[in-house]
Amino acid sequence: MNILTAIPVLLVALVLVFAGFTRAASRLIERRNPPVGSFIDINGARIHYVHVPASTSAGLPPLVFIHGASANLKDQMLPLRPMFAGRAEMLFFDRPGHGWSGRGPGNNESLTAQSATIAALMDRLGIKDAIIIGHSLGGAVAATFALEHPERTRGLLFLSAATHPWPGAATSWYYSVSAKRMIGQMFAETVANPAGLMRIDAATTCVFSPNKVPDGYIDKASIRLVLRPMAFRANAVDVEGLYPHVVANAPRYPEIEAPTVVISGDHDTVVYEEIHSIGLARDIPGAELVWVKNLGHKPDWVAPDLVAAAVERLAGQPRDLQAIARAVEARIADDAYGTEMCANEKAPVLGQ
């Protein structure tokens, strides 16, 4: 066999090895991270959700949680469900194509379609309206929901949101590759899984930096589910579609009339907090910006008490969010995890 024949044979062999590894690893990931909720068909998409009905003593409006990129419903449910147990009806769900939810025929087209899926899911579960809580890319979906379904939006809470155009429109290169039709499918079914497994710890460190990653976070929140080929591609399409989506939608934010709170850390290494969060507070009439020093991209895990207080504020209860933010700052003032490794991160990465 000459070298001109050997090279293609070797490349094919490598592709087959990576594809076999990815399939085996994906099956193992699914066995270790089974569904925790129920399933319902919404416009052709099999949506995985956890619905916590209201108790007789519920003092808060219904709450709908929208997770960010690379995540699933457990990413918000684990830290925030205990904060509202017995006090509010709650809906956690895997966005279409993420976690255990199917993508469906329409949700691949735009984040606007995903907001329609959320409204339809609320209809099926009997939730007339709710406070909408969106983290990161989920913040863009939350803002779109408020624009498209204002009558369903009792309030808006943005956590480290990604909602405005950012410099250069750049995303991580692997999202750009994975979002393409042919090459993206091949990439997701071969290289993405083993590469992602090698990088997942470092990427998660940067998502939380400068704050500490909670012990067992990756396993508890089932973050590896995103490394399965279909989920990886759906995630990539969402991230690649975010920039044109916010270019079209950001000029409409002044139309939002729902009470709004925006929580952001000043050390976010994932998104441009000075563009997105400050932009939301500027563009949405009456929005309150809660700016937390030395907080990274994960207020849901690092400051769930602040998140709970913001929900209570949106429900009309008197809460001094700025004072609570100062208490959070005192708690995390000395955090410096991953600061050297993650200092220059600003493209959407794992957990965005």
C-alpha cells in the first residue's frame, strides 16, 4: 500500500474510531443521566419537563425557568427549586433539542419558535401567566417571550443574560463548525464528544469563574448530556443563531412592559455583561439592575438567595435587592477560581 492510499484509509479508520467512541460514550451518558420529569408533545417536539404544582399556601405567581446553552432543566432546578418549594407553581423544562427534549420541526429555525413552544407548553399545563426567569442564552428567549406573549408575562428576571449584539459577533469555533449541515453533523458524531469530555472540567471552571464550581456540579446537573451528537448540534445552532436573533429583537425591548429585574456579575467570563445586562436595564422601562461585584456567570448557583429575593420583588413583595447583593459580595469577595485561565474568555462556552 503506497502513501497516497494509506492516508485516506487512515483517515477513514480514525473517523470510524471516533464515531464508535461517540456512540458508546453517548449511551453511557444517557444511562447515567436518565430523564427526571415527564414528556409531552408540543407541535411535533417531545418536550421533557418538571411541573411542580402550586400548593394551597403558594404566595408567589407561577415561575417558568429557561436554561441557557449547553444546559438542561436540572441546571436551574437543583439550586432554585428548594428556594420556592411550597410557595410557587414551577415549570422547569429542557429547551427543544437540549437534555431529553426533542428538537421538533420548527424549533431549529429560531429562538422565537422556542418561545412559542414555551407558551404552548404553559397552555397544556394550565399556566395562564408567570414570572419568566432566563439564564444566559435563556435570557434572549425570555425577552422574546415577553415581546411575543406579553399577556403571559407577569414579570421578567434575567440572570447573566445574553440579549444584545456583541463585538465581532463571534462564537466559539466548534459551534460555528457544528452548526453547518454536512460537516457539522460529522463533527458532532466524531470529534465533539471526546474533545468535550476532555475539556468539560476546564470549561465549567470558566463558566463559574471567579466563583468556585459547586462540588459534583457536572454530574448533578447532567451537563454531559450536551455532548451527545443531536444535542451538541442543536446547541450549536442556537448559539450561532443568537447574534442575528438579538440584532433583530434588541430594538424592540423598549416595548416590554412587564416588571423586570436584571442580575449580573461584573466578572462574567462568558458574556459581555456590560453590553447585555446594562443594555437590558437601559432598554426595558423601569428595569432594576442588580450589579454584583466578583460574581461570574452563575448567579443561580452562587447566589440563589438573591434570585429568590428578585422573584419576591417581582411578585410585589418589599425586598432591598441592592442590600442583598452587597451581602452576596461579602460572601464571595475572596473568590479567585480560574481567574488566570479564564480571564480572556468571552465567546459562548459550555454552560452559556
